[in-house]
Amino acid sequence: MNRNVSEREEMYRNIIEYSMETIVLHSEGKIVYINESGADFFRAPKEALIGGDVLSVFQPSSHGVIKERIQEGMSEGGLAPLIEERVIRADGTMVEAELYCRPVTFGSRKVMQSVFRDITERKETEKMLNDREKLVSIGQIAAGIVHEVKNPLTAVKGFLQLMKELSSHPYLQTMENELDKALATLQNLLQVSKPDLQDETRVPIFFCRELESLMLLFQDKLYDVEVEMDLRDAEKSFIGKKNLFLKAFFNLIKNALEAISAKGKVKITHYYENQWIHINISDTGIGVPKDKLTLLGTPFFSSKAEGTGLGLTQVYTTIHEHGGHISVDSRLGEGTTFSIRLPLREQQIDFQ
Ligand SMILES: Nc1ncnc2c1ncn2[C@@H]1O[C@H](COP(=O)(O)OP(=O)(O)O)[C@@H](O)[C@H]1O
Ligand SMILES: [Mg+2]
């Protein structure tokens, strides 16, 4: 009988010892056993953990709840509901964990088994998606407000012009200039949130030809930055609203140059493959942290003190509105590449 019990205990130990999950056995609040993954998870040797108080890995404020849950689990016998708690590791760092407790028989004793899982990554993803949704709805609200604010401002501008005809007060010009700035910002906001409102006719766009005049706009920035162009299949074109596209590529090149603090390189490539025109813009700049990559293109996301966070929104909405795709690849401290794919002109005409 005793041999059976110790064999069963041995078997159970073997199973949990090599489990990938953190498994802690505790009885009357004291840790009686912890597996190898558990020692890694809590960043302490097993010996230091065994015999310790199981509550000590939780923040004091949640001790009451955890104690209750352990008691519930002990009495009900069924699978207790999952608990999400922050756990304090031996080195003082915190980790978001999900855990459940259930009673098990360990040898001849009835003890509690708690299984911990690190959910830091899941929590971060949830937060990121949440933030992104919030930002997107801010963008939509902003576009709505623009409509409401633009009309009265335009009326004020009209009256200012009338006043200018009657008086030559020097403040009037300053007022008009400031008003124009406000109107331009509103127009900008409207454009990036709803590019299809632009009633521009679609024309064939030859990117390689446009690029030359676009680069002239950056001439003063090009002392420290080398620009390399690899432009193939220049005779291919796509159909689109030219001003929107010029603005989108202006925004991408501007960002690339702003990402380079001292010397660096910007590379622009253009080629045709499988009915798509590919345009890549890469830089050797500061890069984007991994956790911020999915935020690119969200209205108002900016890491710059003077940034608006509207540039990439304009880029993304323009590319998507034209049936294109855009993706970004970035390494912190090494650089960023935006890869764009646009449907070839012939293909679009076929569909019309
Ligand atoms: N080429 C790039 N390299 C590094 N970060 C970039 C790059 N392009 C965009 N970003 C990041 O995306 C953010 C949003 O860009 P954007 O919408 O153009 O707004 P802004 O330039 O006004 O900040 C930037 O603040 C920056 O953090
Ligand atoms: Mg920008």
C-alpha cells in the first residue's frame, strides 16, 4: 500500500517536474513543491521557494482575494475560475500571470496545485489593440468636428477680408494669416481621414517621373543624407489621384529623412512584378520599436515633439483607397523600410 503511494507520488512528480507550465503545490499556505519551470518563472532556486509562504508572491493588496480563491478551490473540488494577478518574482520584477488552483492528492496528502502562466505578452497585445481602436475613433470624431468648425471659421475669414477693405489696421493681416493656418490644419485633417472626399480625377501616374520633382523639395536636407535610387520599369504606371500620391510619397520621404539624425542613407526602389508596381522606401534611421509598429498609420500617433501623427495616416489611406498594399519592416537603431504595392494601370482598365 505504502509502496503504491510513493510510486504514485514519484510518477506525479515526474509529470509535473518537466511540465512547461509553472506548477506550485502548497498546503496550508506553505509551498511544498515547485517544478523546474516554476523556479525559472519566479527567478529563484527551488530550495529558496519551498517552505515559503505562497501568498508572498502576490501583492499584499490581493492576498485576501487569493486566500478566498484557494479556499473555494479546496472545498468545491471542481476547477476554480482563472485568476489574473500580478506576481512578484524573487528579483523584484513583476509579471502578469493567469492562474488556477485545484486540489490534488500528493502522495497521501491532499494539497493545492496552482498553475501559473505568464500572460504579459497577451496583456500588451490587448492594450495595443485597445489603444489603436481608441485612436481610430479619435480620428473619426476629429473628422466630424472639422466639418462643424470649418464653416464658422470660413465666415470669420470672409468678414476679416471685408474689414481689411475698410481699415488698414496691421493686426488684420496677422489675424488672417493665423486663421489660414487653422483652416489649413483642418483641411489636412479632413484629407487624411477621408481621402475619397478629394474630387480629383484619376490619371496615369508614372512614379519615376514624379520622383525627380518630389526630391527637389528636399534639397536642403540632402547634404548629410545620401539618396540611392534603383528605378526599374519606369514606363509602367498606375492610376490614381496624383496630388494625393505626391503628398503620400512626400510624407514617406520626409519621415525617412527625419529618422536620420546625422549621416545616413535613403534608398528608393521601383520595379514591376506580377501585375504590381512595387515601390520601397528605406532609410538607415532610428527605426521603430517593435511594440509601436502596429500603431503606424493610426491618426495622431507620433513620437516627435513637433509631430502631427497624420502623415502616415494619409499614406495608408491613399494606398488602400487605390487598391494597394503597404507594409513596414523596421529594426531599432538600424532603419526602416516601407514596401508599397500598387495595381498596374492595364489591370485596372481591364476591370472597368
Ligand atoms: N522612416 C521612419 N523611421 C522611423 N520612424 C518612423 C518612420 N516613419 C514614421 N515613423 C514613426 O511614425 C510616427 C508617425 O509618422 P507620421 O504619421 O508621419 O507623423 P509625424 O511625422 O508627424 O510624427 C513618427 O512620429 C515616427 O515615430
Ligand atoms: Mg511625418
